[in-house]
Amino acid sequence: MDKLLALRTLLKVADCGGFTAAAHELGKTTSSIARIMDGLEASLGTSLLTRTTRNVTLTDAGQAYVEQVRQVLSDLNNADNDVIDRGTELTGHLRVCVSATYGRLHLAPHIPTFLRDYPKVTMDLVVSDTHLDLVSERLDVAVRVGVPDVDEKLVVKPLSKSERLLVASPDYLQRSGEPTTPADLAKHQCVQFAYRPGRRQRWKFRAGDATESVIVTGQLITNNLDMIASAAIGGQGVALLPRWLVAQPVRDGRLVRLFEDAEITADAGEAFIYATYLPNRRHSRKVRAFVSFVEALS
């Protein structure tokens, strides 16, 4: 039995939920998939799959085994890529995740330059404002904006500070008045960024040695920076947004900057543009080249 083939087939069956779908993706017959799974189970002396006429599901033993196999095959793939990386010219596939707004405004226009610099590298660019799991999504590196993850299983590399500005539209300020102290924000509509709805947010202000914080509320909460910026421009309320996103609307008058002398952060902490990847990708030349490229843009 080809054990490596059997393990890869097992993962495909588990992901597809059946022999027929797995056979279609692997370019094999359903009967050959069944024979490979029979051989794997016989070699282990236990059942990994529960077969019915409609689908195939993992047993408890199968579920535990698949989780370990997935990690082993991921490590093997990384080892292969690292060997390939050691060639004189950078080659291979790079799977990258980037937040939607930052990716659209600041990364996508420069990706062609990176690919021209490394013509033998192919890239799969995944766009998501959700913190996807790097292992299950088979990501080499993620570029994120916000407060860096605290996770001992990940390498986190801050690339640049993401200064945030407090802004509102002229129309909103005319209707609701301009806040003159942070405490005034408690009476304003504040458009908030949050991964989880319903949480009360606190914005912190620091000017010199003085600090002040206020709990903000509002009708609109979203996990997308573009939506917050658009809502603020449309007059929904006050928003705390990265300078790189609102600099142009402030320059052309669609937004007004508030409390210009204060450094403002959300309660989660200081925000950065940062890269994160698994420790076993630390020495990947492709990952290092891409992270350095993004850092130079920041």
C-alpha cells in the first residue's frame, strides 16, 4: 500500500464527504477510492469511516486521525516548498490572505510588481476581514490590520503603525454639533468596527500626559472598514478609522478630522499593519520576500 497516497485520499474523502466526489476530484474511480480506504483501515486495524448509501462520515477514531494527518501532510508540503525555495531563483506557489479594504487600496495595485520581480512564483490571494485559520486554510502568510494577535502558535511581525483618525462628515456635524471633549461622544452616533456585535466599545484619547476614555454607542456596527468609511461620509456619525483610509476624504472635505491634537485608540489597543504566519514558514524565502515587499509599502 502506498501510505502517502492513502493519507491524501483519506483527506479528500473527508473533505468531500463521499467516495464519488473524492474520486471525481482525484481523477479516479469510486471503486479504487473504496479499495484504498479499505487497505488503510486494514493496516490500522480500525474503522475510520462510516459508510451509508448516501454519504461517508468519519468515525471518532477517523476524526482524530484526520486532524493529525492534515498537520503531517501540511508539514510535508512545507518541507517540500522550503527545499524548492533554496534554489537560486524564487519559485513555487504562495497563498496569502489580506484584509479587504487594505488589500484593495494598498496591496492589490502593487501585486503585479511583486509577480514581475518573481516570475516563477504564483499567488493565490484570499481576501477576508475574518481571521482565517492558517492551517485549515493552507495559508502561507496573512497580512492584517488591527491589534496584533497574541498567539504563541503564530509568528507575528508588525510592519507599520496604523494611526487612526476620528472623523465625521460636515453634514453630520451640522446636524448634531461638533464634539469639543471626548465625553461629548457619549451623546453622538459612533460607527464602530467590531468582529463580534453587541460589545460596548471604549475609545481612548491621549494628549500629552492627559488621558481620557469614553464608551461609545451607535446604530451601526460592522466588521468592514470600507462600510464604516462610506457610512461616515454619508452622515451616519463619528468614526475611528486608519489614516491610510481616510486621508483623501479629509483632504477633499468629505470628512472632517476631530481632536487633531490627540492620539486615539480603541479599547483593544494600538493598531498595526502586520504579517502573521506559522513558525514552520519562518525560513521560507517566498514568505520572507513577500513580507519584506509589503513592509516596504507600509
